[in-house]
Amino acid sequence: MDVGMMMVFASYGWENCSDDRVWNEEIRLARIAADSGFDCLWSAEHHFNDYSFVPDNIQLMTYLTARHPNIDVGTAAVILPWHNPLRVAENAAVLDMLSGGRFRFGMGRGLARREFNAFGISMDESRGRFDEAAPMIVKALKTGFMEGDGPHYKQPRIEIRPRPQHSFDNRIYAVASSEDSVDSAAKLGAHMVMFADRPWEMRAPVINRGRELHRQYHGTEPPQVMLTEFCVCGANATSIEDEARRYQGKFVESNFHHYEFLGEHFKTVKGYDSYQQKADLARKSGGGLEGAVNGFMQAASWGTPDKILRGLEARRKVLGDFEMNVAFRFGGTPYEVSERGLKLFAKEVLPVVKKWGPAKAPTAQAAE
């Protein structure tokens, strides 16, 4: 199993937590992960708020690839509607050249209304912008040339310099939480990137639909889906559930605040109806935020290493093989708790999952 570490860069949930402290703590954890057998360091693009602030994750990963020459780096994701696709392709080519082909390029279309508003871009255009820009970028990284004549990006044919030096085959990722995003990822031939925000049995049909779409579009077996989750790991089985509920709960709170999931605006924004379903589900499954926390804890990994391993084994029976992208610092987690969880996970979970062979086919019920 391929296992990366997600770097969140958040201050939501901490008191008097400066921005430089956030970055210093995440970079300290990155050093531990790079030295402990993780396969990749990941981060997502976010702006302006304490939920997460990584305004340029390609720039961040350029720094990390120089510091840690024995681990891949990845973007989960660059938000394409906020960028000129030509500049994204150029920056990706530079990072991949400097890293020696260790860059995993992940893309997304964005979800937070407050971020779209700050950039002066309508969320109604996000699907169209993403579906136009993404194949332009992927083709440019493959051929060394970019061109486009869509409604959003009029790009005369131009060569990318420095020229892409390495094949990006099996190194393209796309966030895929909604059905149309799954279709977009399949067309790109990308790894689907999903987040642990509801029980995986509920996600299995969408994941399997994405796999089948990939087979239809490309005639090949799909790359593994990458599951991004937020882990609290400890040796004390008595206290770990309280820690998980506190820190994972605070992260869910930050997520609902940043994306306004308990609002109604997703009903009126083109292409975001599945996110309104998430908000509706939270209201029905125990009441608002508390219901969302309960669903999150059913999907996320937390507990002793043994409990986490049993949970991952059960998940593989439902979903088949997958990659993991695990965060340890979120929701006000004290640094020492994050470091403890990362080191214990690396010592007792990572070696086991890396020895697992291919999973059996998902159960018939999950595949429906």
C-alpha cells in the first residue's frame, strides 16, 4: 500500500497559534514522515482562512523536495479555476524536473464560496473551468506543448520550457467527491482523491462507478483511489477515543465553517448539489455538526495501531485496494500528540500495510 502524509497547515482549534508556528510544526512533521518510510508528502491549496493556508502548494513542494530527496511530493490539490492553466503546467514541469520525477500532480475545482469570492470567480464556472483546463495541462505535461480554444482559455499552441523531463503516467490525481468529478477524473485517467467524511460503504458505489468509467474511457485497469483522512493514533485505548472525538470533531467543525455546509447555497450553485446532500445528511444523522462528527469518526482511522489496522482491513473488503494520505495535525491537536501519532503509526501500522498483497474484490453489496 502506498501511504503519504497530508500537511494541513491549519490554526483553527488552537489558541494564539501564529501562522509561522503552523508552518514550522507541519514542516517538522514532514521531516519525521520523510525519515520514517512514508511514500509522499501532500498538501492542498487553500487561502485566507485558519481552516488551511497554503496559497501555493507547488512552491511548498519545491522547498520540500530539496529538503527530502527520498520521498515523493504531491498536490492534493491545485485548484485549477483560480489559475491560468499555462502557468500551472510550467510550474509543474519545473518542480518535476527539480525533483527528478518525484512530483505527483493533483488537481481540484474548489469548494469554498469565500475563496471563490476573494478571487472574483463564480463558483458556477468551476466545473467548466476545471474540465477545460485539466486536459490541457495533462496533455502539456505529456507532449511539452499547450493549446486550447475553449470558452474560458484561449491558448495558442506554445511550447513548455523547461520541457517536461519525465512521464506523468500514474502520477496524475484529481479530487473526486461528486459524481461529475468522478467522471472527470476517469476521463483524465487520474487517481481519484477522496476524503474521509462519511462511512466508506456509502462511497463504495461512487468509487466503483469511477473505476468502471476509467475502463470504458481507456480500456485499462484504473489507478488506485487515494483516501485522505485525519488520524489520531495512540497506545492508550482508554483515552484515545476522547482525543479522537475532540480533535477530529474540531476539524469537522472547521470544515463545516469553512465550506458553509450547514447553509443552503449549494442548492443554487451549478454542479455542487452533491455537497448539499452532505449537509442534508449531517442534519438527518444525529443532528447537524454532531451527526457529521459521528459519520466522520466511522470513516476515519483512530485508536491504537491494532484498531487502525483492523479498520483498514475491513475497509479493503469494502473498497478493494487503495492508497492512503494521512494527516496527523488538525483540529487543535497539540504538537506532541501529532508527533506521537505519526511516530506510532510509522512504527506499527506502516510496515504492516506495506506488506499487504492485493486485496480481494470488494463485496457484492459494496460494489452495487
